[in-house]
Amino acid sequence: MQRRVLRRRGGLTTAAALVLLGLVALVGGSQRASAQPAAAARIGVPAQHVAPAAQPAATPKGKPIVVGSTLSLTGSFGATGIIHKAAGEAYIRWINANGGWLGRPVQWKLYDDESDASKVTQLYERLISQDKVDLIMGPYATPNIVAAQAVAERHGFVLPNHTAVLTYALSYKCQFPTWSAGGRPNLAVPQTVFAALKTIRKPPKKIAFVTNTGGSTNFLSYGPPNSSEGGAVDWAKRNGYDVVADIKYPPTVSDWGSIAAQIRSAQPDLVWNSGLATDPVNLINAMAQLNYKPPQMFTLFPAPGPLLALGDRSDRVLSVTLFEPNGKSLKRLGKKAQNIVAQFAISAKANNLNYRVFDSQATASWTAWEVLGAGVTGTKGTDNGKICSYLAKSGAATTFVGKLTFDPAEHNFGPAHNLVKQIQNHRWVVVYPKAARVAVLQGPRSGR
């Protein structure tokens, strides 16, 4: 593996060294975060809506508070893991420019887990036992979060996590999820998506489910094991939809052509892909090789940029989101949120991301850092036991998804906060519910 120590140069964090032994990033210090109108314009924030830099807070001093974590920067989850790296780096810069935590600078020690849950276990053990970090942050992707949970529980560490939805498996009382899909996302997500689809002139009737059998995606389609609760597939059947295909594939799939052929034979009105990262990109490309495009398509947890890069092939694809910085949605949250969105764009550029929009993945990541910060400031310290008790009792105020509360009866998952988004004119826009939408959901193009 490689080791990378991220040092500060001017206003941006830059790679300063590459050596063997594991990829580690150490981010921190006292750089000033200021909104840059040019960066803001690139991500859809009008320059006049970006606040000038506030009066700088006192420079954080004293012993740094060190937070350790892993992310999947390589391997099958890498396309999305890098978004969380960009968000975390943006947060560290931003919080240190605003006084740090308790007046102390915040640093982040980061390892690449290579999308391998077994390495997650080893690396979190190393962070706690050898590196002696003060606190930890969860990794990306549910299988990795479940692996990190076991280590956190063994050592009594709080584990904020940004992308876990495998509710039944996350039973540790001090894990705090920020992907607000509710305690039963296997039911809440299909209910929301199909409610949105009922708003178009000809809602779909025939559904083809295409499911990645790894972790959270399998759970969303089929529900928890040894339970009659079911997931999206059973929900659709119970609600009168005709499930014309139910296709499963392993996370390591390479033969997308045979899956595409099965879908084409089924002739669905809607393809529901319980997939993640670049799964929908591979599926769309495979269907295009057969000169086939389904009337409508939904995908669960995509890497948003690669889908947009497909151009017309991904037009009108649907997904779920926590937040998108669309027009009035961002303006309503005010100047602080606008500055955060602009800062993320700067960090995304530094990480060579072509897609620099502060979308659902970045929102969940930023929110997890806010939750951890709320625990530190609320307890005036870094005692993990006290932070756990504080968050369980008081929750956390967040910038983009409001006040988060943690329900122990639902394994600390709070109320569902699912929005539906769609690719329209080569960008993601929120289309449901009506109160949050910035565009009307579009059905299949005429002639399809």
C-alpha cells in the first residue's frame, strides 16, 4: 500500500509525499476557508449568493484533536469513496478556519481500505491501538461500516457513519448514522420512489429489479434476513406492480451483457437497479450495446458524476438523495451552506474529481463530521463514552438535513429524509416531493 501525508500549502491541502506502507492522509491546521465566486459559479451557485469571508475566528491552538478513519480510495468503491475524502478535507479546512473544536485544531488520519472489509478491521484496530487517535469516523459503504463497528464497539469508540443503511446489522449503541433513510429503508425508499412515479402521465406497471447482492443494496431489494418484511421487490408486488424480472448479480460481476439481455427480454416499463458506485453506468452501457434503452430507470446509490458523463444515455435516470444544491434549496439554507458548497468544489478539484457538486454523498459525509463535532462541543471534550451519551440524548443540529435525532429502538436511525432526483439536461435535480422539488419529474420520452 502507499502512504500519503497531506500537508497545507496556501489555501488547499496538497499531496506532499508518497511512500510505502498504507495510504494515510493527515489533514489539519489553521488555513483560512473563503468562498471563491469562480468555484461557486462552476457548481451552480451564483457569485452574488456566495458570502464574503466572515471575520476570521481565533486560530485554533494547542494539542490537535485527531480523528482516524478509512475510506475506499481504490477498489470497487473507489469512485464514491473519493467524494467522501473531498468532503472530509473540506470540513477539516472549514472547521479549523472557524476556530476548530474547543479552540483546538482538528486533524484527520486517513487510510485507504482498498474496498476490502477485512482491511477495514485491521486499519481501525491500528488507528485506535497504535496511532492512538482521539476519535474515529466511519468508512464508506455499508459492509465496511459493519466491519468498523465491531472494532469501535470493542474499544468503546463513538462511530459516526455517513452511508450505512443496513439497519438490522448496526446494533452498536454508539454508532450514529447520517444517511437518513429511516429505520426501514427497505420499505421507505420504494414507497417514496413509486409515489414520485405516480405523478407522471403514465406511471410504470412492469418492473425489472436488478440487484447487487452485497450488503445494503440486497437489503433494500429483499429486506432483512429471516424476516417476512421484505424489501422493494415484495413492496412492488404487494402494491400491484408486475415484477417481470428479478435479477441478482455479485459485487464482482463482469458480465453485464447477459444481465442487459435479460432486461431487454422482459421489456419492463422501469428498471430498478439496487446498485452502487458505477453499477448503473456498466448496466446502461451494456444495454446500449444491445441497442436497447428502457423507458425509465432508477438506481439506488450511484457515483453521480460517471452517470452524468454518459450524456443522453443517462437522461431521465432517477435516484434518491438527501440534498442537491439546486437553486432555491441552497438559497433557503443561507450563506453558510453556500460557502460550504463552494468549499467542497475546491476540495473536489484538488482530488481530481470531474463532478464537483455537493450532492447526497457529500451531504451525508459533511453531516457525519457535524455530528462528531456536536458531540465534542456538547461534552467539551473527547471522551467517547460521554459523546455517545450526549448524542443519544441530544442529537445534533446539521446544516443540510436539519436536526438529527437517534432512535435506539431503530438502531439509532432517525426519521426518513428521502428525496427523489432525476437527471435532466445533464444535471441532477430534485423532483419529489413537491415541497422540495426544483423541477417536475419527467416520464419516458414520447415514442418509448
